Amino acid sequence: MSLLVIFILVAALLGVLSLTVLAVLARKGLLARGEPNPDPGPERICPRCGAPLAGDSYYCPACGRPATLLCPRCQRPLDDETLSCQSCGLPAGPGSTAERREP
């Protein structure tokens, strides 16, 4: 066989193989179809080092420090946006004594 015929057969075989792989990926839903990605929500940032935090992680992957703010008086978790503890009313804004720990 000539080199040109071999080249054409290999190219055709690779084309069929790639189309088969694409069809399998599309059937399993692993192929993007041009739809926008859903909003992952607000990004959380480590208060100690500023590294991004995964969804509901308790510890920062960069510095290893706890990422959940606890009230120093009642030890209940504090929301990052609140200015005071929802349980006991202790101020939790900037300059407070609240610490970040595992809930």
C-alpha cells in the first residue's frame, strides 16, 4: 500500500474514534452544551490570609486556620455579615474578640 492510502485510513480511523468519544461524553452529560454555568454563589475568603475558601470548608487550605467565626461569649457560629451575635447580642464587628474556629 502506498503511504498516502495509509495516511488516509489512519485519519479516517482517528475521525471515527473522536466522534465516538464525543458521542459517549454527550450521552453521559459530560459535554458542555453552551449553557451558562450556574452561579456558584458568593466566594468566601479566609479572614486570616485572604485565600479563597471552598463552599462549606471549616479550615483554610492555604494557612490551615479555622474559617468559622464563633461568638466568644456563647460559642455559637456567627454569620460573616452580622454586626452582633444573633444568640446573645455581643458585638461581632471589626475589633471584636470573636475568634474563627471549627463549629
